[in-house]
Amino acid sequence: MAESLFVRVDEVCQMLAVSRAEAYRIIKRLNAELAAQGYIDMTGRVNRRYLEEHIYGFRTDTTQGGK
């Protein structure tokens, strides 16, 4: 099954080994950052790529071709 675009609280708990309450706090903080940048946020979910950038410190390049 392909990974979804958004991560829910249960997956954040599993990825980071934190409680549900802490996972909700993380999601809320990241969504607030996205909203401040003008993006639409979804309560209880966070964009997978944005979470990974902030947790693991890397960006995934999705462009193909070119140099």
C-alpha cells in the first residue's frame, strides 16, 4: 500500500515513540507553522513530507529529470 500524503496521530506516535498527547502537540505545532506560511492545515493530520523534513532534517526531491 502506498504511503498517504498525510500522517495521522497514530503514525506519528509510532514514528517518534511518543504518547498520543505529544503526537497531537507535534501535529498542532507543525500545522500552525504551515498555516502561518499560508497553507491549509487539517486537524489531526500533518503533511508527511513536512513532518519528515522537521524530524529527520532532510528534503525529498520530487522533481525528475534535469540536473
